[in-house]
Amino acid sequence: MTPFIHAHATHPDWRMALALAAAQIDAQRALHADAPPFTLGFVYFSDHYAPHAEALLDELRQRWPGLHWTGSVGVGVAASGVEYIDEPALALMLAPLPTERFQVFSGAQPLGAVEPYTALVHADPSTHDLSELIAELSERTASGYLFGGLAAGRSGAMHIADAVCRGGLSGVGFTRDVPLLSRVTQGCQPVGPVRRVTAAQRNVVTELDGRPALDCLLEDLGIGLDDPRAALPRLRATLVGLSDGRSDLLTRAGQFGTDTRVRHLIGLDPGARGIAVADLVEPGMQLAFCARDTAAARRDLVRICAEIREELEPELLPAVAGGPQPPADPLQRVAGAIYISCAGRGGPHFGAPSAELQIVQHALGDVPLVGFFAGGEIGHRHLYGYTGVLTVFLHPA
């Protein structure tokens, strides 16, 4: 497979940003003049360009006719080692995938032309029953694995699937012949023990481990409600990690596992000694109170990059006399990558401009990478918050 090619640019005028990015793309295409045609384009743009989404897509089609396009608006966009947060910018990536190995889908063009093994998904966060729709789409893929994120913008949460979409889900389904690896990185650290939900109704938890849920919360935080001035800042900074009863909430390192979803704590019920969580909660689920933690987020991001490297290394075969030589570096098998991170992460959370994407670049090298800062992240069959989802496309072994 020919490597993907990518470009990124920032400018107050979207036309100028696209022209700058197009010049980068064209220069890279000239280096692969004998390569298969590029067939799929990824476009991520900041919400500064959202009012011009239709015109932007039209211009993409005119510059590169014959490509299918997928993408989303975000509060920021990402490229290899670079973040543009809350500024006018866009990132493009072109892939030379055989057209029978993928299908762009949306509400207007449902999946069906290919048998999807995995899928990239973009969605409008205001879509009704969004979590259920994501789980249903996961069941329609052979692997059950989805990766993607929720569009995020101050002037509308639009996404791209050969058209500008509003509401619902869109994306690209990939067949088994498109090899990829994907990981979810968490950004929060538990501040108390793992507890079992023993009584709950919809989003209100009344009992944990057979005790009043509010009492468990106050105990884990080491605070009381008799001093609201001291308690409120801690409560506002507290989140809730949830996992199904059959999944481990924590890994051996004491960090959240990949099936753990972080949700906001949205209310307290002193009368019923309960707590309200921004998700449906059922008895039997595991729960731990948590807080955002920069050091834990950095460690976990490094961990998933290392896991990707380690998973590639066993696939390197010994050289065969007279045959093609295996790459010295397993990362040479990476054709391109997509990284979708929470709008609350990025360099501002990691301590320096572009710090999050520079961690990824340091671990993976300068591979073609694009992505965006989302209003929620999609991994496997779950909708996450405060996470990053890193997906790498591979050259066939």
C-alpha cells in the first residue's frame, strides 16, 4: 500500500488554508506519481470554518475529483505533532485504498455495499439515543470495533460523508482487507475504590456496595456537606468512571481500563442519599469516583503507543533470500493514522502547545496523521469522554 499523504494549515480565510494544504498534498503526490490513485479523503476543520462547510467540500471535490470524503468539524484539529485549538485551521489526509474495501455511509447512504469489519464514525452529539445507535452500528461490523468521535462546534455539529451531514451518524466502513490497530487512552485517575452499584434507577444511583451512594462519595473524597464552601470545589471536579459488571473497571496498574466510560456527576440527592450521573446506570455495574489527571493521561497515551509498536513487532518476518526484506522498524508498516481527542485535552491540558500530539509523534514517528478535538470519543462500541482514540492503518504484511 502506498503511504497516505496529509497536510494541514491555518488561516483566517478557509480558501487560503485549503490552498496552502493543497500545495502540500500536490507536492507529496508528485513523489508517488506511479502509485495507485487516491480514493478516500479525510477532512477535519475547526468550527471557524463551519459556516463554509458546503463550499469547502465543493472545493475539495473540484481539486481532487473522484475521491470520497469523510470528516467532521471540531473545536480544534490535529495533525502529526501539531494542534490547532480554537483557531481557524484544517487537516487533510488522502488514502489510496481500493474502492471495494471501503464504503462511506450516512443516513442518506446506509452501509450495505461492503461487508464492514470496522468503521470510522462521526456523529452529532444531539442525536437521540446516540449510545444505542453506536452499539447497534458496532453489531453490524464483523469485529464489533468502531473508532471516531462526536462533531463539536459553536455554530453547529456537522460531519462529512460525501455531503455535509447534520444529525445522526456517518463515516466509513472498512472491510477485513484494510488492516488497522486502534487503542483508547484514558485521561482520568480514580480517587477512591471500585464499588458495585447495588441500587439505581435510570441515572440516579442510590446504593453502592449496599450503602447510600452519597455517603460513599463523601467518604472517597474525604469531605463533608457541613462545610459547603470547602466541599463544592471538590465535588465540581469529581467525575464518575463506569463499566459493565462483566468488564474490569481498572487495569493492573490501577488506571481505568478501555471499557470504562467517564461521565459527569450532575447532581446530589441529600434526601435519598443518592447521586445523579450523566448516563444510564444499572445495578451490577462497577463505579469509581475519579478526577482528571495530567500525569496519568500522559502515561496512558505513551502506553497505547507502545502497545501499537509491540503488536507490530511480532509480525516482522525474517528475511528470505532473494525476497523482499522486512522493514527494520515496525512503524514502517504504518500507512497513516487518525487521532481523535477530547475537546478538554490537547496541549492546554498536557502543559504546552501541541503537547498531546507531540507525544504521539515521538512514539510513532512522523507518520501521516490527522484528527480533531471532539465532543465525545467513540471506541469499540462505547461513547467516551476525556479520552483519546488512536487508530493506525497498516501496509499489508
